Amino acid sequence: MPTDKPTLGDVMVEKPERRSYRAPRRDEQKRLTRKRILECALIDFSQRGFDASSLRDIAKEAGTSFSAIQKHFGNKTELWRAAIDEMFARQDEELAFSSFMDADRLTSEDLREIVHRYVRYCARHPEHLRITVHESLRDTDRAQWIAERHTKKVHQPFMRLFAQAVADGLLPAVPMPSMLYIMASAAEMMFALGAEVNHVYGVDVRDPAVIEAHANGICSLLLRSAGSS
């Protein structure tokens, strides 16, 4: 007699579970491969510069193939741009400065927290300064691309907040571009030149105690200057 109950064969033919597991695994593998490529590209571009970097070397360092890079990014320029986008996205995520952006003014405690977060970020990612210096030394089209796409957006809200902090007597009265680059350079340079610091002073800039002492030093210099101006 006919029956509406599925037979064993019907159940085995459909196998919905097996189809549902394959795509997520493939997608995750693609995501991880792309992430590895971008991480290795940032290091390579920061150490060698754009012109001297090789997609084949980046592929080797990422443990993937040249064709995989082409599939994900197309060419070296597009890989470089994707790596820079990733770098600034990572910066936004790790610094989490959005909590300060809507404020009318910063307190001295806010300023200290901003400096400490940024110094820790610079210690983790010295490639950030190195890669921007590589492009700015010759004022390449890529330097303009970074400035227009990312740096202006990062600096603009801080220009307003730091200008108010100057008016409140929390920061010294210096031109705002100077203020931003004084703070950025002070935070970044020791970590970007970590090898030199180690050779000259025997200091490991990756040491958490060194990182916190450096952040405290920047705060002391800036806030002391504000108090004495």
C-alpha cells in the first residue's frame, strides 16, 4: 500500500546537513586566507616599500599561492589599498576612540587615556608609521590616497577636541597640526625604531613596562607644558 512516510532511501538522498556545513567552512577558509595575506602584506610593504615588495614573496610569507592573491585582490596596487584599509579599520577597532568623539570637551583623564591607548597601539603595530613614512618620503599618489581616504578623517575630530583642550588649559598653545604630529610622533617613533632603541639603550620596546612608562612620559611632558604655559 502507498504510504506518506519517507523511506530510508529518501532520507539518505537529501542529506541537508552535509550541504549546510560545507559553505561556511569554505567561507571561513577564504576569510582567514585573506586576513593572512593582508597581515603579511602590511609587514612587507612597511619593511620594503611598495616598489620593492613582491606579490610572490607576500604569498610565500602568507603560506598561500600567487594565484590566490590575484584571486582575492587582483594586483599589487589593489592589495596595497586593501592592506591600508585593513590597517585603519584595525586601528579604529583597537583604539575605540568613538566614545570621545561626541564629547564637547576632554578632561585631563580623557587625554591620558587617549595617549595610553595610542601608545599601546603603536607598540603592537610599528608597521603603521613605517608604511606611511615610506609613501610620504617621496609624496607618492599612494601618500595622497592615504591622506584623503583615512588620515584626514582621523585627524579632524581630534583637531576640534584638542583645540578645546588648549582653550581649557589642558594642552599647550601650539598650532594644531604641530600638536597632532607632536603627539603622534612621540607615541610612534620609539616603536618604529625599536631596533635602534635596543642597540643604543638595551631596551626592548615590546616590554609592557616600557610601553606604559613611555605613555606616562608623554602625558607628563604635555600636561606639564600646559600647566606652565
